[in-house]
Amino acid sequence: MSDLRLRLARAFDFAAHQVKATIERTPDFSPSYTREGRWKHGGDVWTDWSSGFHAGMMWKIAEHTGSAEWRATAEHYSRLLQRKQHDRSAHDLGFIFIPTYLPWYRLTADPAINDVLVTAGRSLATRYNAKGMYLRSFVAPESLLIDIMMNVPLVFHAAIATEDQLLYDQAVAHCRTTAQTLVRPDGGTAQEAIFDLDTGAFLCQTTEQGFGPHSDWTRGLAWSIYGFATVYTLTSDPTDLAVAERNADHFLSRCPTGTVPPWDFDVLPGPDRIEDTSAAAIAASGLLNLAELSLDPTRATRYRDAAIALLDTLCHDRYLASSTPEWEGVLLHGVYHFQKKFGVDESTIWGDYYFLEAVDKALRLV
Ligand code: GLY
């Protein structure tokens, strides 16, 4: 076994160990971010968007190991989320159901599991603003976030499963509006766009979690790489592939090979410029997906190599918590919301989930 393969395999096993320990310590609890290394702390979550990732890790482990016990646990933790299929108050249903009910459905083709996905997709689509042609964020009716690119595939799933052309067209329109208003010509992204609710006209870019309206909030850029790449698999429209590639090229131009990026590429040098391993993990996983889709072999190799280099870095002691006694997460040095001081320099469950996903994919490549 090569050294890299060994490091990746150890990281996967460590992640499985941490998930098991969290299940035993706090049964039926969905972690979000740690405080001083502990998942359960009663801190503010700002919005409840991350409850699918812990169960999502269980699905990854169940698939990787073939263990019936992990499979039963993944199903149990997924069922705890089922009621959220009706939640129309937030844009995050994709983050909750894509890591959980989608793998469950892919494994079983059970129509009852698909019904949950379709209902969740339709609940999300009720947030469609027809004048502005976007799915509105939880922040305000006039707000569109880059994060929603990770959720819109759930609307596509519902549209395709029920052959609903209107729903499909709304999902496509959301992606076009996002590309026009949030993705800059250089491939960078703003987090938020604001619209005029009377006319639907785009007014300006702004941010919730980034350094500023004109900065590259790193996780948002990673969401865009991953989101547009996923959407391309659903639309086969070269426009979506081109956006994902533009995002990826921009990310790689700002992030030297094998380095973990700061939480915002534009945050000024100094104590606030700290790393975000969750952005690194999402970008690595998105780049591996994009490498499979890109029609240009040179690009594909560049994306794959960059993703593997980033994962290799994340496997070292500075980032992997395996040498940090009592730490409950997998990746150290993640950032949730720097401005609100939630989960700053901590583990995040989405960082852990996308890291596990990317390591699983990399283990099939190296
Ligand atoms: N709300 C999604 C994120 O923090 O990236």
C-alpha cells in the first residue's frame, strides 16, 4: 500500500471511530460545530441546516464497509430527519436529505424513500420567487445565497422523479440567476444577492458569512464548484460545467497546491486570517467530482491532483484530530460563522462529512 493510500485509509477509519464515539456519547444527537472540541454545547446554530451530515457520514461508512450494523444506524438517524421534508421555512433541505435519503433511495429504489425526497424537493421549491427567478434564502425574501446551489439538486430530483417540467424549469432558472448575479467573471463568488421584490430586478451583492460583499468567502466558492458540477450531471448543459470550471480555476489560482485556504480569501493578513478546513474538504470533494466531468483531460488531471494534494494535507496532524486527545470532531481548524463567532477554529460536521466523502473517492483513485 502506498504511503498516501495508508494515510487516507487511516483517516477514513479515524472518522468512523469519531462518528461511533459521538453516537455512543450522545445518542440521537445531530452535531453542528464543536466548542473547544466538544459537539454538544448548546451554542447558537444561527440556522438549523447541518442535521443531515452526521447521518450522511454513517451512510458513507456503511457503504464503504458493507456493515449491516452501520446501515441500520444510518437508517435510524435518517428517520429522525424525515419530518423535515415538510419544512418550508428554510432553503437547506438539500443539505439535509441529499446526504441521507438519496443514498438510501439509490441503494433500495424504495418508492416510500423517494416520496420523502420528492416532498422535500417540493417544499424547497415553494421558496421560488418567480419575478427574480431564484429560490429565496432563509435570511429574507429578497435574498439569494450561493449556498443554495448545494440544495437545488433536490428540486431537480423531485422534478425528474415526477416528470414535472415546471419544477425542472424553476430549478434551471435558479442556477442561471445564481450564475448571473453571484458568480463573477473571474470565477469568484459573492455569498448573497439582493433583489427588488416588486420588479424582481437584481440590486446588489452582499454577504452574511464572508469578509465583505466583494470578497471570496471561501466556503461559498467551494459550494459553487461542487453545486454547479452536480447540476451539470442533472442538466447536461455545458453552461453549468463552464461555471464550475471557472470557480475551480479561481479557487486554485488563490489556493497554492496542498494548502488549506483561509475562511475568506480576502480577509486581511493578521489574526483574523485563519484557515477553514471545511472549505478545503468541500473544495476537494467538488474538484474530484469535476475531474470526472471535465471534457478536457488536462483540466481533469489538474483538478484531481489538486484535490488529492489537499486531502493529503488534511490527513496530517495539524488538521486531523487523531493526535488531539478528547477532541470529538475529525478535522481541526474549521470555521462556521466568523462574524458571529460561531464555530471559529473548531470542527464542523460538514467539514467532516465532505472530508470523509472525498477520502472515500480518493481511495478509489490512488
Ligand atoms: N449555511 C451554509 C454554510 O455555512 O456554509
